[in-house]
Amino acid sequence: MVMLVAVAAIVFFMFNSGQLVQEKIRLTNTADAVAYSAGVFEARVLNYDAYTNRAIIANEIALGQAIGLASWAKYAGTAAENIKPYAYLIPAPYGEMAAEILDLVKDMSEAYTTVLANSVVPMHDAAINALAVSQLVMHGPGNGVALASRKMLMDSVAHANDPDAKVDVLPITDDFAGFVQAYSSREERTRMGRLVQDDRDAFLRSRNWGFGLVVLCTGEELKKRGSTEFIDLVDGWKSMDTLSVHRHRIKRFRCRRSELPIGYGTAFSDGDLNDDAYSYAGSRSTNPRASLYADSDEGIAEGFDPEPPTVAGGAIPVFHELSEEVLKQEDPRTTLVIRVSKSQAKQVFSGGAGAIKPQGSLDLYQGALASGESAAVSSVEVFFERPDTGNRLFGKKETGSLFNPYWQARLAAVTPAQRALAQLKQGLQLP
């Protein structure tokens, strides 16, 4: 009988210890699952910002292309109109045919720019602002919506692993709220504007050509000038195209030059843009008279007077990017430490919710828990890393930003300081 009592006590001790260890392992796995899910959520938020920022830039470039095509088409139309009277100098019937072709060019120019102004430009402007609004909806004021969504996800994962588990974010260990900020001021939005300006292709940067022969200040030149500019890196697009004949003559022993405008045109996403500082690839300096015509009512592309029906005139919207402090870091990353706890009364062992409550000499295992609960701590970090570990184009390591979607999550080691902070929540006195 004595041996049976001893064996029963040992068996119960082992079973009860196994139950408690199983509860602890389950709690630890739950903590890891919750932390990793929260990290993946943060990485997806950052990658969504990166994708939408790239989409905003792409739509800005497409909008600039539409503005550039509109001014180029208007310039072609005015050139056709101004050249038409000279077509009749060509012997019949070729003169009349040339005049008809020039009329067709002018009509097509007007129809084309009208479509650009009333359809293409507003479409890209609406897409830009819709993408920006989606970022605002996802983050909310002060990233409040993102943090609330993350907490709901953590609670859901914890409940799926253990319905009785409770999730807490350790204070001071969560820096996600200040990791991203909304760039809303005019100066802040130039960060994206510089990328848009630098991403212009050759057609937007310069549409210059010319030919002719001038010898000893005698001769004629045909000069085409034009470009599409992103005004002040924030406000919107304006484009100008001009074509002029430059005549060089010697008069009164001095070299004289005169300009005869042939073609000119402008288009813009906003009618109130201040573009005085822009020469449009030398148009205002090389073809000053044609540039004045282009800036007049006569030179504005059809559909662009007074301006296209856009939401924000093609301006850079409010967007989200890493905060200014985080951008100063060489390797920006955000960390989160969570604590998952479970009440002793909910755990299946003799000291908790177990149905077996030994008494007397069999009650050899108390299983007392600090503050009446078990807890597990887990840490996750979200970091930026390209799949190729660098930038093959320039041979340099690329630092993190919200213009490339290479954000990832991984579990991290819990530091002694973080473990002590978790212990502080449970009480300094151990059972």
C-alpha cells in the first residue's frame, strides 16, 4: 500500500508537470505566432505604402506625358495653320492637297488635345488622389487605424491558438507609431516631387531640334524648343513647344537677327502654375516671340482653357513615408515586443482548471504561478532588404524607404531588458 501511494504520487507529479509544461509550450508558440503575425502586418502596411507611392509616381509621369503630348499637338496644329497660306504657292493641284492636309492636322490636333484634357489628364489625377486617400484610410490620424487593426489581428491570432490567452504590447518596445509619417506640407511633398522630376524621360526633358545654315551672319535657321516641367516639384505640370525661323542679316555693319514664329503651344494640369523660372529647354530664351504666343490664349491647347477638370491639378498629394528621424538611420527597422499571458484558473493542471484535486499525501505539487498567471514574451522586427541584397544598377546597398516594397518580418531575440520589463508586469516577487 505504501509503494502504491508513492507510485501514484510520482505518476501524478509527472502528469501534472507535463500538463503545466504543455500549457507553457502552447503559450510560447502562441506568443511567437502573435508577434510574427504583427510583424507581417507591419511589413505589409509598409509595402502597401511603397506600392502606392510608386503607383502615384507612375501616374504623375503618365499625367506629364499627357500634358507634353497636348502642347506638342497644339504646336503642330498652330504650325499647320501658319504654314497653310504658303501651301497655295505650290502649283495646283498639289497646293490644294497640301492645304487640306494641313487643315486635317489642325483639326486632329484640336480633337486630340480635347480628349487629353477631358479624359486622360483627369483620369490620372483621380488615380493619384485615390491612392493617396487609400493610404490615409489605412493609417488613420497618427497611424491610429493601423495600430488598432494590428491589435485586432494579434487578438485574433492569439484566440485561434488559445482562446484563453491575453495579448499585451510591452510599453516602450513599440515604435511603429513613429516609424511612418504623413508628408503633407509643401516642403515635405517635394521628396516625392524630386523622384517625379528625375523620372522624366527624354520626351519630357527636351524636344529640341534645328537645322539651317548661317555664314558670316547671313542665312536662316529653324529652331524647335520645348519640354515638360513639374512646377516647383509639387504644384503640377506645364509644357511648352515652340518652332521659329531665325533670319540672320548684316544691317548697318552689324549682325541682326529676327524671329518668325511658326508653331507654338502650351498645356498644363493647373491654370494657376507659376512657371516664370522655367525656360522649357531654352524655348523662352531661343524663341522668345513664339513663347509669348504659346503663353497667350491663342497658344493654349484646346480643352486646357482655363484648365482640365482635375481634382488637385496634378499636384503631389499627401503621402506616407518613413519619418524624418528614421530616414537618418543607416539600417531603419521597427521592433515590437509582445507578452501573452494566461490565467492560472484557465490552465488544465491540478492548481488550475484540472478536474483532479489531490488531497493529503498526494498533494505534493502546488504549481503556484506568479500573480496567478503564466506568461510568454516574443519579439519581432521589420526590416528592409532587397532580394539581391543590393542594387545591381549602381552596385550599392539600398537603404530602406517607402518607395521600394522590400520590407520583411522575422522573429528576434528578446533582450534581458525586455524580459525584465515583461517580468515587471507580472510582479517582482516570484512564488
